[in-house]
Amino acid sequence: MTETTVDLVVNGAPVSELTEPRTHLADFLREDLLLSGTHLGCEQGVCGACTVFVDGRPTRSCITLAASCKGAEVRSVEGFDDDPLMKALRDAFKRHHGLQCGYCTPGMLVTGYDIVRRLPDADAERVRKELSGNLCRCTGYAGIVAAIMDVLENNPPAAKVQPHARTPQKTEKSAAGSIGTASGVASPAAPERNAPASIPAKSSLAGAPSLSRTIRFDVSASDIWAIVSDPEKIVTCIPGGQLDSITDSNLLQGKCAVSMGPIKAAFAGTARMDLNEAEKSGQVIGRGKDGLSRSQLDGMLDFKVAELPEGGSELVLDMVYKLTGPLSQFSRPALVAEIADRILDQVAASIESLAQGRDPDHAKQNNLNGLSLMVSVFVGWIKRTLRFR
């Protein structure tokens, strides 16, 4: 399915992401932006656990398409961390035992926030009526109503804002038009504005797992550089890799197919390649998504080619990566290192073949066979364990 770009402001920060047109706002927040404070319950707009603010109004995010929110200001429960009114609500919920399992709590807090700012003179009966769209199976609502009434009666008037009020802010232009920041939320540092949709900011990979490897070749550095600096050539050396397009701004679009027995994934995405011809070095940063499993892989690769004194050359690789979604179970550093070594063995053989004028060893391979890689990993572990014993 063709993806669409969604440009909006989430919790005060401009966001631009590729997603499928059928993606609901709740899934977009939880899986694309990793804002898991928004809970999914009925997924039919009935229980209210997924309630967030869209342009200042409480909205059921499980039945709202993310694509329909282009240009909107979205505020999830994470966006209220420093909000004085929400702080008063959270404190009141704790004092009045307004939560037990906590599953409905994010939606209850967002709805309670709306009640307090919109109905400053509401009584307990009106509060119960306003809460009728939020289901709680634990508390019996008494503590929740008491908490909201506490805030209505005791919260400083300055913390009560007019419904749907927006703080005037200088807006940022996006593909969807002019967008500002969510009401009452100080905007954090904006992501890299020159980064196109689907390319992660470098800062988002800070602290991510890393991997460094050096590959040696029997051919010259110039020959190796001619391959690794050419996207069309290097992609033929990657099992399952496919390059769909290259733009003048060094943006690459393509996909990589992976299969592990019955598990099949096709990561489609965008990357940017920057090269330093003089130093024979470069950097690739990008993001790929698998539409079926809704897993996402963000990564950055720094590479450098150098001549060796004894002849031949070496390719130095420094990688950082972040895998989210159901396939993240395969992202444990030790397992990634083992799999990466086996993939790099295949890639290195293909690069050397191409440098020597032969077809890459894996050019005709349609996808990356993760199952065979996993088997080889486990066999390697077993051999090392038996050898150690």
C-alpha cells in the first residue's frame, strides 16, 4: 500500500512521517512516534482510553486516521508533563484513589482536563455525565469524580484556561501548511528541519546500540571506493536489497526483503548518503518500515576506505541502529553482531567480486534469508560452547 506523508505538531514538536493512509492516530502515536501513553482498548471509539487532544478538542484517536490530522496540533498525555492543571489532576487522582489498574487513566486525565477547563462550575452530576464516554472497570468512578471535583473546587483560577485556547506562537511551515505548537506546551528543540520525511534526526539515535567492523580486501582502495560510493553498485552486493530511486539531493529510496521461515518482512524506506571523495569516507542515515509487522528500523552508517601498507585495502564501518515494533525481539546486540558478521561476509565477497569484474556472489538472491543466518548463528554459539568446555 502506498504511504502518505503526515505533517503535524505533536506535543509541541513538528513531526513529518511516512505512514499508511489506513493508520489510525493511536497507532501512529504509539508505533511511529513511540508515545505509548495513549492506550488502546476497544478500538471502536467506545471506551475512551485512547482520548487525546486534536486542535484543542478531546478526540478518540483509535477511530481517527493519522492522515486526516495533517496540519493539526495533537497533544497526548505525554504532552502535559509540565502543565500545572494536569499536575493538579494527577495529584488529585492519587489522593482520591482515582486509578487502580491504570489502563483507562490516560484517557480519564485528558477528559478530566477538558472538563475542568471547559466547565469550571460543573457539579458532581455533570462531571459523571461528561465521563460517560470513558469506561473504567476498576474504580467504580467515585474516586475519579472526587478527584475532578477537588480540582474544580480548589485549583487556582489561573490554571483554568479557556476551552481550545491557543498560545500565539511563531509557526513553522510544513507540506500541509502553517502549523503551530499545542496549547500551553513549550516547544522542545525542533528536529532537523532539512531532514526529509522518514529520515531520522541524528539526535534520535543517541545512545542506540552500535556496531563497528573492519573488512579487508585484496584489491585497491580506489576500486573498493568506486563500489561503496555508488548506490547502484553497492545495493547489488546486499542480499534482498533493491534501489528504487536516487534524487539530486543524495536521497535514496528502496527496500530490503527478509524472510525467517514463516516470518517475512519488506523494509521500505529512505536514506541520505553524504560522501567525502577526498578522504574516501561517507555516511548513510535512513529509516525503513515493514508495513506488515509495523516494525521500524532507524540506522546510521559511517564508512571509510583506506589503503593498507602491505597491499590491498580495508573498509571501516561504524553503525548505530534502533529497531522498534514486533521484530525488535531480534535486536539484542549480541544476536545483531552475530547476524551482521554473516551478512558482512556475504557483502564483502560480493564487493570483491564486483571490484574484480565479476558478478556479485548474491546478485540473484531475492531476499535475505534470516532463517539460515539464525541457524548459522546458533551453530556458531554451540561450537564455541563445546570448544570452551
